[in-house]
Amino acid sequence: MGKRFCCAITLIAIGWAIAGLAAAAATDTQSIAVAVRDQALSGQSVAWSLLSELTTDIGTRPAGSAAERAAADWAAAKLRAFGFSNVSLQQFPMVAWHRGIEHVELLGAYGPQTLAAAALGGSPPTPAQGVAGEVVAFSSLQALQAAPAEALAGKIALITRKLVVTQDGTGYLAALGGRSRGPAEAAQRGAVGFLMRSLGTGGHRFAHTGSTAYAGDTGPIPAFALAAADADQIERRRAAGEKVHVRLFSSASFSKDAQSQNVIAEIPGRDRPEEVVLIGAHLDCWDLGTGAIDDGSGVAIVTAAAKLILEQPRRPRRTIRVVLFGAEEVTQPHAQPLGDKVYVRAHAADIGSHVLTGESDFGAGWIYSVSLPRGLADTPFAATLGELLGPVGTDISKWDAEHTGTDVKPLVDLGVPSFKLNHDGSRYFEYHHTVDDTLDKIEPATLSQNVAAWATLVWLAADTDINFRMGSQP
Amino acid sequence: MGKRFCCAITLIAIGWAIAGLAAAAATDTQSIAVAVRDQALSGQSVAWSLLSELTTDIGTRPAGSAAERAAADWAAAKLRAFGFSNVSLQQFPMVAWHRGIEHVELLGAYGPQTLAAAALGGSPPTPAQGVAGEVVAFSSLQALQAAPAEALAGKIALITRKLVVTQDGTGYLAALGGRSRGPAEAAQRGAVGFLMRSLGTGGHRFAHTGSTAYAGDTGPIPAFALAAADADQIERRRAAGEKVHVRLFSSASFSKDAQSQNVIAEIPGRDRPEEVVLIGAHLDCWDLGTGAIDDGSGVAIVTAAAKLILEQPRRPRRTIRVVLFGAEEVTQPHAQPLGDKVYVRAHAADIGSHVLTGESDFGAGWIYSVSLPRGLADTPFAATLGELLGPVGTDISKWDAEHTGTDVKPLVDLGVPSFKLNHDGSRYFEYHHTVDDTLDKIEPATLSQNVAAWATLVWLAADTDINFRMGSQP
């Protein structure tokens, strides 16, 4: 650690010299960075109260619902009251999915057992009498895809893959295809229903919902996630040589004329207002919990970080734009654009003015490192940031930022450089998309750490004239 | 530890001398005690497979249900196959309660929020439109009882008391009155509904059900337990100065002509078959989970322990009677007798022949100590037992056995001496009476430890001629 500290100091010294910045301005940038950081760490941020209000007063806020709209109005009012500029709602139409009554039963010689299950978002309703069939189990999406056409005719497919606990959430990305594409793949092979072991970690009996997508000319089939204990129940029956049968019921429904919206607010830049650092999170959440970790905490973190910057004695050089996206959690028939793409389409002419973007959508675990745009890790900017984040307990990652978030992906795909604040996600998937995603899962002190890391990075990025794109063009 | 060990050795030596037992017989009793203990510890017991079958093949088995009957038939078949004698079912009529569809909504300016809640067993249904009202919160049952008559007219009472984590479960006993008597007390003061913070520990969003009782001439009112996170939600609204309103709905129902049953099996005593050591557990469980900790593990532990004794080269001097009770979890209108009292009434003439009793109904946590009948702690019997339980990791408690279990309480009330194997219950109330009470909460190695402690104690008690009543008559 000692050696690294010395190197960092040297880099900072060289960095400021090379950048040719006047000493006074440099000090000022840095002193404000220290101020926002330390005010966040000392609990001056409003993140906790924002998160508590959002999850307590509004509660769950599924994409396209009245509650999601209420959350947007609440957020816009907060942003205006805090003094942000250009606060607006960007509305868009969507098809909303509504969970109905649902029931998954394991059948057998001793009578039916109710399994803990949750329909996947986008899963169609069953007929009134439900859908029953024999379970055919697959160890993964790939195993299901290897089954021939018609192999599942009249059957119910089950993917048993377990989610692996990882700090950075890559376990989820590795298994996600089972949920997003499994039902469609099963339907194409004649299945009348789909089950999966929840994409979740932890030892409690929660089903983890999430969206699934249907493509091609095969109709959608009812699809459910099972709690781990209930997937185990089926596994034990199968291990005992039993042919396992289940019955599925769901009265899910769709609203074709729903609306969602992004909430946008700005801190106009002092010198280069046309250059935008865009920071995002999403207001919608799954219907089961109150969306504290996904993504109320993100809303609270980016809003509180921006508010801290707004309250400093001078504004940053560049504009900071906060975008609280709508309808992040869902997919749409015919790939109808939702919050992320609606934003990008509205800004097609000025994508090039977006100098940097980042998103907070991985809970409120400790931020252990920051990933920067390609080529930035060895720059004076990174060295300065690394020094400033030392007291926050956050390193500069040796990895460039990748998969920085669903909502900013369309911007990233169009060449906007992105950063990522890497939360410890070891426990994130215990709660993710379950009824257990509630306020009590957030540690206030850690939330303050998150705000400190965000405020420091965003301030530095907005108060510099570095071209973050440079590194991405080798 | 060294000193204590020496004392124990001395006591054993004195003990055998005082008891005047022939050395050969003593060795034989002890060598069989060592055998059952070590066979259990080495995993020879069938407890795990019994528990897995019961919770996987039958699953949940509420009192008075077809599933409870299936569990009784399954248990009787197992006991017969194992070679137990006099295997029989003792049937009795009861009123069974059935959970229906249920829904608790927190009302407010942003629209209703669904709370995680579970109707208490015995809670009546609501009208079709539900019951709505303002919440009046009380910190405890005592605070509610201090409210004057009519204080709650048209209101919904809420008890906010938190369950304290204790190793021995006394936290539950201290708070239990809120559930068992709270709804009746609230009804007497005019309340139209009752809510309580679940009697549960742990940080997950589970409602903990359980039975409630109504007495007197006030009609029962709909009563629900809220998950801790949802009780917190109401607390935060109240702390913000809001008058909190909720709406309750339940379509619970009753079957007046239901049946339950005890399952009884014996190892007939070799010398004194008329003297009975009765060991119990209960087959029914709450409807939400599969009853692994409550009380599938008890069924598995006492059955496996007795089976180990049955398989030894000679039978014990006294009869060991295994009773797997029905309908332990519930209460009945007009105090109609259930499994425990049905057993006692059937044995009114021979209660005196029950020399000792104990029950396994506190999960499958580590058994850290054994409580013996009053006056037994300083006897050679206790010293021998203490030595034998050393390798099991179980001490002799300095406390006499009290509150040894619901099912054997009527026997204890009639003077039958009782013992208690004290499980570490620190985590028991995270799962108790929730959907999360499933097989994965049991550690196989700890279950084997439980069987070892049980088998050792029960063998010793059944192979001695000690009068366990002596100590209880000071």
C-alpha cells in the first residue's frame, strides 16, 4: 500500500503539471471534490431520507403503473425543491404487465403441494383451469436449446441452474439467459409451461421474478420462477425416480395503453454547458418488493450526489444531467422503445455532446472500486480520483468499464464513454426481484459511502475538460 | 472443565456403588447407551431420510387436513416396518381452519400497498369488501389491555412488540400472549381487526402465522401477522405523523367435521413393560411451510432415536412409547380436546404408569444441554448421563425441566416427570410458522447430534428402575 501511495502522489504531481492547469483552479476543483466527499461521508447527504420516502410512501412501482407515475412526480418535485434546473418528465407509451393471482402446485400421491413461485414479467395468463404437465428438467438454457424440436410437446420445461455468488454480479449475467430466453426456447419445442430455479442466492424461500422475452412466431407460454427450496423439492422427487407433474395457474394481464416516463434534471455547466455528464438510475421496480435495492438506492445515490454538487460555492464546468429512467425492468413486444431508448432517440442530434455517463443500478453495497472508460486508468485524472477516493474505501479498478448498466447502454452503444462504480454485490441477489427487496436491506452508512464515491467522481468529471472519448479510440 | 470432569467421575463411581447394581448389568446398560449414541453420531440414524420424505413427499400438513392424515399413515407404516409394537392411530374430531385468499393493504395518498401478512390460525374471514380502519398501535399486549373498553371502536389494533432473540426460546414465550390473546382483547374493546408484528426474528420478509384464541362473548375479528419490514413500514408512516389506515381481506374458512389423529408405537419393556417412558413430537404443521423445523425434525428425531434403541441386542427394562401427536398447532372452540388431551383422557387410568416424558418440538439446532426432572441433577443417573453426553457436546443443565412442551403438558400437569433436551433456538424463530420452514434449514450433522442425545437419554431412562417422581416430591 505504501508503494502505491507514493506512485499515486507522483502521478498527481505530474498530472497537474502536464494538464497545465493553473494552481488556483486545480486547488479549487480538488477542494470542492474533498468537500462533496466529506459531506457525503459525514451523513450530510439526503440519500437515506429519499430512499425511505420512496419505499415507504409510494412503495412498489411497477413499470407503467400509477405508482411509477407517482414516483416520477415525487422525484420531479424533489429535484425542483432542491434547486435543479430544467426538471422535466419525458413520457412514453408502453404495454404494462400486471401480476394476477398465481399458483404453482406440485402434484403427487399425497395430494398437491403449493410451491413458492412468481410469474415472470411478461408471462401470459393460463386458462382458468391452469396448465398441467410432466416436468422435463434441464441443467441450463444450453441444455434446453440442445433438445430437438417438439421434444417438449405438452410438457413443462424446468431449468435447474443455480446462480453463483459473485462480488461483481457476473454470476447473474452468466445465468440470465435462462430467464430471458428460456420460455421462448421451451415454447418453440412444444412446452406448455416453463419453470426455472430462481436467479437468486441466499437460503430463504423467495421466488425471484424478472422479465422474459418472446420472439419469433411461437406464442408465449406461462413462465414462473421457483424459490430455491421448491426447485429442490422437485429435484428430490426426481432423484427418487418419480415422474414429477405440476399445475400452473396465473391470471396475469396486460394494459396496452399504459404510460411511463423518465425524469430529467440538470446542474447547468458553468463553462461548457453543452457538454453533459449523464448519471442515471431507474424509478420502476418489480411489483413484489418496494424496490429498495433495485433501484430506489440508485435513485437516492445519484440524486443525493448531484444535490451535494449543486450546493457547492460554484457550479462544475460541464452540465450534470440526472436521468431517473422509467420502465427499466421490462421488455416490450416488437422491441417498442422504453426509457433508455426514448431518451437516446430524443437526443439523437446531440449524442456527441454526452461526454461521460454512468448508472447506479446494483444496490447499495460497499463501492470497492471504480471502473473508468478505456484508456483512463493510467491518466492523471485517475490518479487524482484514486487519491480522493482513498478515504472512501474505493480503489480504481484495473478493468475498464464494461456493462455499465441497462439504461445507459444505448448511449454507450453510440460511443458515449462510461464509468462504473462497483458495489459489493455478494448479497444483492438474495433480495433482487423478490418481496424481500425492502428498505431494511440498506445500511445507511454504506449508502453514504456510495454517495461519497459518486459525488467525488461526478464532480471531478464535470469540472474537467478531459475528453473521455480519447482512450476509447486506440 | 478439569475439576468438573473429576467430580463427575467420582459421582459415577459413587453412583454405581450406591445404586448397588451388579457390575455386569451396569456395563451392559452403559455399553448399549454408548452404542446408540455412537451409532447416531456416525450418521446411522434414519432421521434425515424420514424428515426428507415427510417434507418432500407430503409437504405441509395442517391440523385436520388430508395431508396430516397422510402423514399419520406414512408414520404408522414406517413404525411398523421398523419393527415397533402396538402401532395404532388414535383419532379425534376437530374443527379445522383453512387459509383462504388474503390481502392486507396499507392505504395512503399514493395508493394502496400490499403488505406481507398472514392470517392467524382461527382468524375468521372478512366480508367480501374487506375491513378497513385506522390503525391504533400498542407496544405490547399489556398496553392494549390497559386501553379502556370501546377505545378501539371501528379501529384496527396493532401490537408492535419485537421478538427478542434468545437461545432457549424464552423470547417467544414472553411475547406469545400478543398473538394468542391480542385479537380477543382488541375485539373486546371494539376493534374490527387486529394486526401484529410477527413473532419472528431474522431480517427477511416473512409473516409468521400461529394460532389465536377467542374467549368470552365477543365475536372473533380478522387477525393477521405482518412481516417485520411491513410493521416497520407502518411505524415509519406513524413516525412521520400520518394517520395510518389499512384494509384487511381474508376468505378463511372452517371445516366442522374434520379429523386428526395421534400415532402411537411401542418398544415393550423387558422387565417392567407397564412402566412407560413417553417420547413425543407432532405431525401437523402450519400451512405455509413444509414443517421441517416445526415439527418434522421432532418426528424424525424421536422416531430415529427409538429405532436405534429397538435395534440393540436387548430391549430396555421399561416400555418406550413414541407418540406422534396430531393437531398440536391449533386451538379449538370451547376447548375441545386435541391430540395431547385425547391421549391423556384415554390413559386416565394409567397416568401413574408413565414414569417419564419428553417432547421434541424446538427444531433441530444443537442440543447444548439436558434438563432433568426436579431433584435429578445431583444423582448418579445424571452423572452417568452427563458422562455419556460429553462426546455429544451436551451438558446437564443446572435448571430443572420446565415448560417441556405443549403436547406432554397435560401429562406433566398430572404429575408425570419430564425432561427436556435444550436445542440452540437462536435461529429457530427466523423460520417458525413461515413459508421458510423447509428442509434446507436443517443441518444433517446437527440432526444426528440431536438423535444421539435423545437415544442416549431415553435408553438410560428406560433401562433403569429409578423413580423419577421422587425428586418432584420434596
